[in-house]
Amino acid sequence: MGFFDKLKAGLEKTKNAVFGQVNEVVKSFRKVDEELLEELEEVMICADMGAATTERVIEELRDRIKSEKIKDAEDVKAALAEILRDMVGDGEPLRLNTAPSVILVIGVNGVGKTTSIGKIAHHLKEEGKTVVVAAADTFRAAAIEQLAVWCDRAGVELVKQSEGSDPASVVFDAIAAANKRHADVLIIDTAGRLHNKVGLMDELAKINRIIARELPDADRETLLVLDATTGQNAVMQAQKFKQAADITGLILTKLDGTAKGGAIFSIKEEVNIPVKYIGVGEQIDDMQPFDAAMFADALLAEDTRLAKDTEEAE
């Protein structure tokens, strides 16, 4: 099964929550009026698109209905799909042009941070890149052990120290290893940190200083991992982390386990940070770089007749 098919299957719950309900609403209305828009608004809020984002979508839909003189409820559905497709926007690939480039991965415990690192390492290796991973979450022995398992699966090198070691020291050793092995990418795991844990944020700042000193010219990405099943809580996490760190992209995990995938629209609207990876399963190849067109096609295709066919999408 290709990733597009996995993505379609993974988004089924969200798709049913959004367009399954939209279909029911459209079928029950013969004319286009404010009551129809109110019903559509309720559907989108229930799919965890967020009140503010939903309000903006409905307002744009209302404007299009007036300007295009839309009279048929089915045409309203097609217009809604186009608005959501445009809202997703274009994908933005990782910037990894130097050797090594650095990916710093942050996020609270439980969002799938460690597994995401293993899957990204696997993806980059499949692209022919040499990857080194730094186990800088030294506060939990389990985190180091879990990362070791995923690095073994991905076939990449792990640099680690014992539990309780200085995370910045691990990063220093990992940079040295990456330079020695002429690695293309260094991925750094960090402790599960909350935005208001001052000590942990100070630790992150220390790690960033080490990277800046040892690899001043390296391309750097700081990726925040968010659990899609938490819906609007993920949006709030992104807002708070954005205040505390220079986040360049998001990793959205567990899309296959939720009907709240609509949160991706409000994340895009509220924090304006690009989603760079999405995960739709537990297997090592179930995380891929975010392709906005592929995401929109997987979510909207069958209901709107606007998508390319599967072969084109892949």
C-alpha cells in the first residue's frame, strides 16, 4: 500500500466527521440559506476545526455564495472543499542543504516524539542520507532505550550517554560524531518539555548555543511534535511553544486515530507554522513529509470530484 492510500485510510475518521456530516447536511437542504451555513458551521466545529477558523471559513463561503450566485446545496459543498484546499496551502520541505544539517525535535511527553524521530531517520536514510541521532532526553532512561530501538530499526547511529547526563554534552558528542562520519543530518531528541518549565526551556537554549558554536553555518530545523488526537489542545500547544522557541515546522502524529484532524486547518490559520511531517500509523514508513495537495486529495477527493487520481497524487 502506497503512502497516499495509507493517508486516505488514516484520514477516514476525520473525513467522515467533516464531509460525511456535510453530505448529510447538504441532502437535508433544498435551498441555500443561513440555516444551511449554520449547520455546516456546527459540523466543522465538531471536527475540531476551532471556532475562529470555522468562522473565517463560513464567512468566505458566504461571500462566494453571494458573488458566484450559488443556488444549489451541492455547489456549496464543492465551494467549501475549495476553500479548505486553499487553506491547507502549499507544502514546505525541510531545509537540509548543509552537511550536516540539524533537526531539533521538541514536544511534550506522549505526543509520539521518539517514534517520530525514528520514522524521520528512516525516511531520510531511504533518501540516501547518512543520519546520526542524539539522545538528549537524558531525564528518562526509558526515552533513551526507546530511541535506541527505533534507531536500530531505521539503521542509523545513535549517540547517547547514561540517564541524568548533561543533554548539552550529548549534543556536543553527537556533533563530533556527525562531523567525523560526514553525516548529512543530525537529529536531536530533547526532553518532553512544557512551555512553562523554565529549567527545561533554559536547557533547550543551552543546546541551541552548542549547535550555534559548533555548527554555525548548518541549516537548522526546530520541529514541534503535536498529537492530532488532542484537537484544539494541539493548537494551544503550538501557540505556547511558538512564544518560547523558534519553531520552523510541525510534526502531526496519530492522524489515523482521530476524527479531530480538522485541527490541521486551525493550526495553519492560528499559528502560521508549516506542517512538515504527518504520521498515519505505527509502522516505520507511516510518516512522510507533508504534501498539502496529497493531504487535501485524501481528505476531499471522493466527495468533491476536485482531486487528481491516485497515480497523479503519488
